[in-house]
Amino acid sequence: MSRELTVSIDAMGADAGPSVVVSALVRSLQRHPAAKFILHGDETALNALLARWKTKFAHRVSIRHSAAHVRMDEKPSLALRRGRNTSMWRAIESVKIAEAEAVVSAGNTGALMAMSMFQLGMVEGISRPAIAALWPTTHGQCVVLDVGANVESDAEQLVDFAVMGEAFARAVFGLERPTVGLLNVGSEEAKGHDAVKGAARMLRNVALPMEFAGFVEGDDIAKGTVNVVVTDGFTGNIALKTAEGTARLVVGYLRSALKRSLLSRLGAFLASGALKTLRRKLDPRAAGGGMFLGLNGIVVKSHGGTDAFGFAAAIDMAIDMALGGINKSIAADRAGVSALGREAAVS
Amino acid sequence: MSRELTVSIDAMGADAGPSVVVSALVRSLQRHPAAKFILHGDETALNALLARWKTKFAHRVSIRHSAAHVRMDEKPSLALRRGRNTSMWRAIESVKIAEAEAVVSAGNTGALMAMSMFQLGMVEGISRPAIAALWPTTHGQCVVLDVGANVESDAEQLVDFAVMGEAFARAVFGLERPTVGLLNVGSEEAKGHDAVKGAARMLRNVALPMEFAGFVEGDDIAKGTVNVVVTDGFTGNIALKTAEGTARLVVGYLRSALKRSLLSRLGAFLASGALKTLRRKLDPRAAGGGMFLGLNGIVVKSHGGTDAFGFAAAIDMAIDMALGGINKSIAADRAGVSALGREAAVS
């Protein structure tokens, strides 16, 4: 890491409680010696958990007490109205008042999105935020967005997602001109509904630091055909969860097939190292949760059921996004989406 | 099989040529002793391929010559205008003139749909056809529709898909009251866009021979949460291809992990029977292609890249659908979608 930065953390969001978050924090403190952290949550609990690390990291961690936390099943609208004293609200507030550059939470996704939009607002030119997910591919990983912030998206919003996606791929994957594809039911130009066709017309006509690869199909995501896959939040969310379900199904089949005979049990025992590698590759913790893009501040959501390993990966992601200057790229590139591009969409 | 029936076959659609179709036909002739077949395609080629089976099955197979066949990359609109002399057109025609109850083709999906709609028309009350796919689950299989016949669907069309899906599950899975779920981004009532919310309101108010389970999410498909998953063709197609891509990714990871060390290679060798079982479970051939529902006649699409095993499974599927009387169920159940249900959607 090349410069100092501060990350704000909602310590109360994980299903397993603040101990997971504090363990992750200790990993991150060791991994990122130039990073500072503001920890929001129950002061007594956090002080106790941090006791043995206090002398070592005292100057790099500050604890801020908050009296409440957002429940996992709480309605986002309710959390927004009544949650000003929660660790989640306060953690976002640290970004709003610029004492931190990024916030990480494992709490209620809807509440985190509502509070972040309310407090941080949008990047200039972007009308709606998106949730981006990392996706394992045959030769690395790609980023898919939107995976659930919006249930419907028009052509212009899909173009915004493409801008946010290429900015992410440049900031985090370190690619100069990432390839971007629009998720569709076929790769031919005439396929799909008006929103994807309109977005394709615009993306062919804009000058952005990316390679627009046209339409891609569902199986192209895992193939790694492109670095960035753009879709509406309805389709993206269903694709993501369908993939998770399929991976679990295949691993379940494999497990029961390997238990069927003595010989295959022996085989499974001998290959257990390989099977562990497989599990690690498919482990959703490694992906570090979803990235909220388009907001005036970096917000990373870790899985509610995360462990310290997963929450630390989410912190890594937040730091990478901040150091990569993703929001400056989004604002600049969105401004560059020329009038020509906009006209192309309606012509 | 309890009664005689005739299946019409497009012998020229498979990528591997008519030999695959004839091998599949021989399997089906042995498997279904009460079934007859009409084979459409190049007479000389088909006679040669069938030569050694002729005496045994002569009374159950008739060959009909057609001079042309639809190419895989042909535009559906062009095939429809100029394809009257193709094996595909003629094979569908056999159903239209009621000399066969079902047609099976491994040819161009778009052309097969366009020609089937044109020649057969829709079941009374159904406005748009759907393509249904079988999906492996942790405890068997479910059916998902639409997986690509339509790029957008309103609430009323989603209700049609639910009717077609429950009729399919009753006819083919033999279930009395199949469970039906609407694919969405969350299971709560307020989630999703207008089409899914409207369809849910209607399905809660209609009296159909099914159990409406409300909204399901992407990972519920492979979990087998419901027997029938209803969605628009855009989302369904992307979910299906995403699942195929994910399964290939996981199997690829597994293969390379098993090759990494001598020990794991030995393990893979000992467990090779189990790994074969896994491959068979995930084999798309076993699913037998897509079923076109809502048409006045049974149309089954086998994968273009199918082998004899896969094409025979598609023939099995066509016979099951015909014997199960699926189209009578669809017509009757659609008529039963009461005015009450329709009102509920707009209220």
C-alpha cells in the first residue's frame, strides 16, 4: 500500500458477532501497515476483544461506541428512519464526514444500501448504485454487476453499470482496458429486449477506457470471456444465486458419489488435498462480499455469515478500491459518455 | 406405454447428421413397442442407415423424403418463408395434419419455434409459447420455464407459464399437485418488479391443480424447493446457461486439482467410477433438450450436438408428454384461471 488511509468498520453486522470482525481487523492491521481503522459498535465488547492487541495497534485503531445495531431482518426503510444510533449508520457517517475513505459491514444489505445512499449520495452523473460481485472463472475472475441493487434497469442505467464495472476492473484488477460484455440471451445484435439493445448501441459509440465486447451469454461468465459482465439487478441476482446453487449441487453430487464404494472412499481420501483446493476456490468467503458502486464513498458488504477470513478479504477489497481511486474514475468516465452516445441509444 | 401413438422425427437436424437420429430411433423402437415413427429427411441416406433394421421394424417406421433441411445458422424468419420443403417443416406438418402426435428435432431452435407456431398455433387461452428445461436438483429434477422463447413477459404470461409448468409436472413427473414457484430476487412479498408481483397476486387467487409456493430465488432451483420454476425467457435463459457454465467450471477445477499431485492422481484413479457417476448426472444429454409448451401439438427440441442417447431421451420425453395428455391439461387449466385471478393482478 502506497499511502495512508482510514477504513471505517461496522463491528456489529456479522451473524457470528463482533469477535469475527475483530479477528479480521487484526489480520488487516498486520497486512496493511499504513492503514488505520475506526471500529463502530459496543465499546465494552470491542475493548475486551481488542485487549491483547491494544498496545501493539493502539495508534491505528479507534473505537466509537454505538448503542444499537441494525437487525438482519429489519426493513431497510425502518432502519433508515430509526437507525441513527446504530453501528451501521455511524460507520457510514465516518465516510460522509471524510474521517474514513471506505466502510465495511457484514450487516443487512438493504439497510446498508439505503443508509449509504442517504448519507453519501451518488457519484456525479450516476443515477442508481449497483452491487458488484466477483465471479470465479476458468482463468481467474471477473466482476458482474448489478447483482441486486435494482430490479429494473433501462439502457442508460446499464451504461452507468458498464462505466462502474470498467472503473472497478481498472482500479482492482489493474487492467488498462478491461473487456466489457452485456449479458443477453444470444450474442447476435438483434437479440434481447430494448434495454440491452439500447445500451449496446450507446456503448459502441462512447469513448471509454475499455473494450466493449458486445453481448455475452450466461455461460460466458464462468468462461471468463470478458472482465466485466453488465446486467440488470434482477437477472444478475438470479444468475449469481443460480451459480451458487449449481456449485453446491455439483459438490453435493461429488460427495455422495465418492461415498458410494470403498474404492472411491479410498480415492477420495488420497485426493483430499485436491478436494480441499476445490472447496477453497468455490468458497464465497474468498470473494469478500459485494461492492456497492456509484456512491460518493466506498462501501463493501461482507456476507452476514462470514468468518474472519472473509471479513478480512472484504477489508482488502475496500482498501484496493480506495487506493485504485475508483470513484474518481467513475466520475470522469461517466462525464466522458458523450452526447453522441446518448443520441445513439434513442436513434 | 398404454396406447399406440405416432411420433414424427426431423432426421436432418443433428450436427452429427442423420446417423445419430437413426441410432436413437432404433433404441426407441425397442423401448416403446407400441410407438410408430415417421422419419423426415433424405430418403436415400435414411434407407441406407435403416437397412439392417428394415425387416424387424418395417411396419413401425415410414420414411418421408424431403429435399432440404434448415441450416443451424439460418435466420428463423428466412427458414419460415423459404423452408416448406425442409425435413423440419414436414416433420411439424405431420403433427398439424394429425398423422403424428408429437415431433422431435435437433435442428435450429428459432426456426423450429417459428415453424411450430405458424403451423400448429397456440393452445386455446395461451398467448405465447414457452421453452421448458429439465433441471437436476439435490433430490431429483424440476422443470424451469421459460428458458428462451420470449425476451419479456408480463404478469399474465407468467401465469400462462405456471399453467403449462404444472400441466407438464403432472403429465411427465406424475405429480398430482406439483409445487410452483415464481423466480425472484427475494422471497418476501414486496420484492421484485411489477410482472412477478402481478403474477403472484393472480396465482394466489386461482384454483389450479398445484400448490403455489410464492417466490423462490436462484439457488432454490438446484435445491429442488419446488417442482416448477416460472420465469421470463430472458432471466430463464441466462440462469440456465449460467448453471451450465458453473457446472463446467466446477468440474474443470476438480479435474485440474486432481492432476496436481501423484497422490491425488491415484485417488482420482480409484474414484473414477464415482467421477463417472458425477459426469452422467450433469450430462445435458440426459435432459433430452427443451420442451416447447403452449403449442397445439407436442414439440421437443433435442440439443444440436446430441448423440443417439440424447436424441432417444428427447423421443422418450415426447412420448411421455403425449401419453400424459399435457395439452388437454393446459387448455382446461388455463380456462380455469378465473376472472377473479385476472382482476387480482390489476388491483
